Amino acid sequence: MMQRLLPFFTLIALFVGLSLASPHFLTSANLGSVIRQTAVLNIMALGMTMIIIAGGIDLSVGAILALSGLLGCMLMTSGYPVWMGLCAGVVVGAACGLANGLMTAKLRINPFIVTLGTMGIYRGVSLILSGGLGVHSLPKGFSYLGEGSVLGIPFVLLVLLICGAVVHVLLEHTRLGRYAFAIGSNPDAAFYAGIPVAFHTSAIYAAGGLLAGLAGMIEASRLMTGQPTAGQGYELQAIAAVVIGGGSLRGGAGSVVGTLIGAFIMGLLSNGSDLLGISPYVQQALIGAVIILAVWLDELRKRSAGVGGGLLNR
Amino acid sequence: MVLELRSIQKCFGGVQALRSGDLRVAAGEVHLLLGENGAGKSTLMKIVAGMQAADSGEVIWKGQPVRFRNPAEAQRAGIGMVHQESLLAPHLSVAENIYLGREPRRGLGWVDRPRAVRDAARLIDEHRFPLRAEQLVGSLSPAGRQMVEICRAVAQGASLLIFDEPTSSLSDAESQEVFRIVRGLRDRGASVIYITHRMEELRELGGRVTVLRDGETVFTGAMAEVSTPELIRHMVGRSVETIYRREPLAPGREMLRVEKLSRRGVLHDVSLTLRAGEIVGLAGLIGAGRTELCRCLFGVDRAESGSVHVEGRAVRIRSPRDAVRAGLALIPEDRQKEGLAAGLPVRDNVLMASMQQVSRFGFLDSARVRSLVGPGGDQRAGQLSGGNQQKVVIRKWVLSGAKVVLFDEPARGIDVGAKVDVFAAMDRMARDGAAVLMVSSELTELMQVADRILVMRHGRITAELPRGATQEEIMRHAALESLP
């Protein structure tokens, strides 16, 4: 039990440690900025959690983020209201995710390959549509999504909590969620049980794309530009958040709470390094080491519990 | 004594797998190691083979106390193991697998592949194995793979070979072949430790026998001086008369009718009828088409012609989903691969085919889930013993209300007590109005459980025999040409 809570304690320790180490850490301005910075990653990671639980992977979420944000912004600058731009971004994200899911489930192509390909396609489409340039002069009201506050609480935190709650309920209390676990844990057994595997796999990728689209709108709102180059490398950070939070790339394991903790650990590490004056070069290496450490500790836990683990422990 | 184990103990995360494992094996003997699943047989042998370290106790090998830190050390000392689940590289050839890790070299680290193939071919000839050195291991049957593992151990110069339940995935004919090989090894002076569930056939083989129960050695003696019921009593700790005997039921209405089902190269004009309350056995050699028939009926593979009727209505089954909707269920041969989601709790596994019944608008009704699953739903399915895993797979289909249930090797690799439970569960499903088809390679099992027995050979049904048919009759229809 202690070991299962390790990511949580790590987060607390990191929080307390940074509060002691830097006088600037525990201020509402700083915490607000940590939350805003990690919200985009967090929301993407929620979608990635579902996909990884179902035994898949999505390398294209960073590119989906850019394409959704760009198209949403283009709609707004051509005179459509903000809410339509927002909806369009989210729908584009879901459609991109659905395309990933259909290729994985119907054409039976390995999801790593499918999304490696669509990562290039979606990014390429963004660059073609925009000519490589960002979309500027967005309506003022749009900035509320990324930068607004309700009663002093960042609006994105509310969005994140709602998304987290929805994904949690989806995973734990709906048929779709339990099928995701079943498909990820043993796709053959799921198929033999009569589960419509292709349908549910596609739905899960679409949900992941939808969340990436939402993250794209938040990112655009924070920067007040639609950038075709936004979100590069985010897909790997989202995957890292899921695995730090106990998700397994072999499928069948993962949780919303774990992923949120994983994403916040990465957020605090980078914020703390900034505050303590550690160079961004060192930060990258640091976060890389944390990912390996987290997964290794999780593997040790599973081994001592006599499940999974290496060849000799079967 | 070649090998002596003294009070070996081993714990896995709080579970005491071995309390006191004792074993003495003489040179040139075949020593049987018996026990129910979870009794600690495999763990004890993995310790001997250097795959796991004992917590305490002594291993004495050829008079010296030893403590192997890895399989390579044990192999160098002359101990080889043929694994329950074969540990081979499927994309490499037979020869490459035999010499994996000890490839014959030319200078400068070059692998001498022609020599590896030559040496492997010589070894295969010597033991008269039906293998080719250059064949890919992935294309071999389970029996073929075991022969490769045997070659590997022999090539390493093993003077003690450990067989971990090699017969559990083999047909009767194939296991006879393995027994022949074991006798050959013994005659050359090697010692063999043989872990198995099937003791009747082994009387001819075994010199001595050791029984483990709950991680403790409870009996050691000469095979000739102990009866089978006595051995079973040692294994389960109570007396079991015959394993199981089903009280047959008057068959009810027709549940499944299959007419002239064909699939090129696999099934030819297979017709059969199953009635409510019936358990029909399906016998045949490996490759006769029994598993293939189940897969076609269940929609995993497509039949090219023929028709299927469930409860008198014609159905088209093109996927397992169609099959489940039509009321069919399949308990597959390979439980780990196709039946069970080992990483998930029991709850998810037993509800896998019945989620619709416990959900409304896609949301699960937790009260209904609890009442259907009962206690123990939180435990991970993979942590259960093989027998209990099989019971979870069966409950999945009991809950779904399946009307025609196909059992493919339902009692494979599970212990005596759990077998009885599995047969009882089949009987209960039949009594509740389902029709049951049971594929098994163990004829004694079929004769105890089935109301009538269909025999398959080369994709055709060659005979239908009544309850009470003898083993010889069944084998004659199953193997016709291959008998002398």
C-alpha cells in the first residue's frame, strides 16, 4: 500500500520541499502559473490514460493539439463567435482521434505506427493551412479560457477537474471504461467475450483526440495565437505522466488520479527548477531520470507483490 | 544420490510457496513429482534450475552443497529444464534455439551456423525426433517445441533433466512419444525429474515418486509400492474414489444443429446435433480439427459452407460477438491467452460477456454488479490458481446465460480437486438447460463426463459412440491409419 502511494507522497514531498527551498514557491501567483502551465499537459494526459489502459498509444496528440488550436483560431478570426471556434477545435480533435482509432482497430495497424504517421500528417496539415505562420488578433474574450479566474481559482483548473471527474467516471463506472481495461489487459479474451472491440477502441481514441483538441484550445488561449508548431513533444510528456502515475504500456492498468499526480510531479519539477535557478538543460535530464525511476519503482512493487515482473518471476 | 534437497523454503510477497521441500533423486532414475497446482512443484524445480533463489534450505548436487544464482550456472553444472510454457525464441530456427547462448564459434566471434545446423541434425537423428534443424520454432506444435527444449538440455550435457508438466499440452499419442524419449534418456544414465498431473500413464516410467502438498513433501516412495488412490489421497489430503462420474440426464430439445460445415483443409462436412441437458464429448488427435470446429462455430474463423441452427433457428455467425448473441459460449483451450484478463480483478472477468445486463445507458449499476459477482470480486484473476482461473472463465458464461457451451480442453493443467469442480460446473450448466460440447485429449475424462462421444479425424466426424465406449474403440476411430 505504501508503495502504491509513492507517487502521491513524492508529489507532497516535492511540494513541501519547494515551499521550504524557495520563498517564491508558495504564492498564489506562482501556484496559479504552475496550474495553468500543467493544465494543457494534464488534459492531454487524461486522454492518453484511457488510450494506454486500452493497450494503445497515441503519438499524434501533440499534432492534434496544434491542428485543433489552429483551426479553432482561424474560425474565430474569420468572424465566427468564440464558442463556435472552441467547439470546432474540440470536434477536429475528436475526428483526428477517431481516424487514429479506426486505422488501429479496423485496419489492424499497430497504434505506434498509425499515430507516428498521423503525427506527421496532422502536423503537416497545420503547416500547409497556416503557411507556417501563427494566427493572431483573436477576440479578447477568448483569453478567459486559459487565463481567467473564478473566485481566484484559475478557470483551467475547473476545466481540468471536470475533465478528470468525467474520465474517472467513464473508466470506473461505465461499460466503455471497463471494456477499455478488458481490451488492454487481454484483447483476445475481450474479443472472445463478444465485446465489440473495434467500436470501443475507436471510441477511446476519439475521446483521447477530443481532449487533445480541448488542450489545443487552452494552449491557443494562453498564447492568444493559433500556432501550427504548438505542442511539439507534448505527446511524450503526456505518456510520461501516465506511466509515472502507474499506467502500464502493456495495457490494462492506469488511473485518472495517478495520471494527474504524474503530470503535477513533472509540472512542479520544472517550476521548482526555474525558481531554484536550475538551467532548462538540466531540467530535461532531471525529468527524464524521474520517469525511469518512477517506472522502475513501480516494477519493483509489482515484483514484490508476485505479479508481472521479469522473465524469471513468471 | 545425485540431487538432494533439504527443507527448502520460499516465500513470494507473504505467500509461503514452499514450507519444507525435500527430494532425493538417484542417478539414472525417473523420479515423478506430483502435487496439486500451487503445491510448490514448479517453484521447487525452479530453485534447482537456478531460476529462483531459496529463502532457506540446502541443495546438494553430486555431493556438494550448491546455490545456483542463474540458469546458466545450473546448466554448466549439468541440470537442464524443459519448461511448462516453452521458453524458446519463435523467430529462430530449431538449431539456433538448441545452441542459443552457446553458439559454436569460428575465430573473431563469428557464429559457425553450418556447424550448429549439422550438430543439431545429428542430435535430432540420435533421438529420432520428427524435427528439422532449419525449421522455425514458431511453426512447431507444443510437442515439437518440447522436443527442441529436450535437445537443448541434452546438447548442454545435462545429467539431470527436469520436465515441468510437459504432457499437459500434448495429445495422448504425443505424450507417448515424450515418454519414449524420457526412457531413452534414463537408459543413457541421465536422471529425470518429471512433474505431472497424469499419473496413470506414468506407472510404466517412474522409478520413485515424491508428492508435495501445500509446499511440503508429504510422501516419497517406490512407484511400484503405491496405488493411484493412495497417491491422490496424498495429493489432496483426503480420499477421492473415482475422480468424477456424471449422472446422465434425459436429453431435451435440440439446442444446436450443425449441417455440413466445411472450411478448406480444416473441416469437411461436419454435422452434429446437441440437445439441452447433454454433455457431448469430442475426441480426436491433435490436429484432427476439434479446436478448429469450436473456432468456426464461435465465429473466430469462418466456415466456407454449411449451416448452423441454434434452438431451431438458422443463425449466421461471423464473429464471436454474433456467437455470443446467438447464445453460444467458448471456454478456449488456451485460458491465459484467450480466456482470462489476468491483470484485471475477478469482477471484470466474470462480467466481461454480461456488461449489458448490469448497465443502463452505458453506466454500470454497482448494486447489480455486487449481487452478481459476490465476494472476492476484487482479487486479480492472475493471482488465482489455474483451477480457480478456469472457474472464473466458466462463470463468465454462466452469467451470460449461454445456451450452447463449447469447452475446449476444460481440465487441462488443473489439479484433481479443481477438475471435479469444473466437471460439476459443466453438469450444472447442462442441468439448467444448456447443451455442452466438451473437447478433450484425455479419454478417461471424456468417458467419465460425456453422455456420448463424437470422434474426429482429419477434419471429419468419423464416429459417434455411446456412453460406455472403451478407450480402444475411441482410439481406433481417432487414429485409424496410424495404428499398426
